[in-house]
Amino acid sequence: MAEKPQRYKIMERYMTVALCADAVLFFFYLIAAGNGVIWLKVILTLLCLGISGLLLWFLYATKELLRQRSLWITTGAAAIAVCLLFSLLLNFPSPNKYKQEDEKSSYVTIAQL
């Protein structure tokens, strides 16, 4: 007789994958924001907030939001959402507007020697 898979174990596996994907997207958001790529920053913001929101909504809908066994998923999704919102409010990281680009390159060519 085959064992029935436990619903929580399956949900935990999918939530772990979604949480890791959300963390990777947040990492790419920080890189895009630091380099000043606005269109990518907007797309990654919407994706990160969407995934975090869906994770929290799903946990709420299944009544797992405040249970001890699901608290790590709740904390992870809420932490990524809060970090993203603070990053947006504080505009951090942002490209350094005071950094001036040199017209000359930093390397020396053979012709200059």
C-alpha cells in the first residue's frame, strides 16, 4: 500500500522554491537599482512584491500564516517584502550621481607609452 503524501510537505517544498526565487529576484533588484536600470528595477519590484504577496495570501487562505510550522515561510516572505519597500522608500541602492566619468580610460595603451 502506497503512502499518501502529506499535504504540508508538498506545500512546504513549493513554498521553499517560491521563497528562494523571491530572494534571487530581490538580489537582482538590488543590482539593477545600484546600476540605475530603472525599467528592470520596476519589473523586479512588481515580481518580488507579487510573489511575497501571493505567498502570504496563500498562507492566510490555508490558515497556516501564524502556525508554528509555517512561521519561517511567513517570516521570509514578509522580510523580503519589507526590505523591498524600505529600499524603495529610501531610494537605496541608487547610482552615485556625484561620480564623474573620466573621458580618458583608466588603462594605458601601447601608443601612449
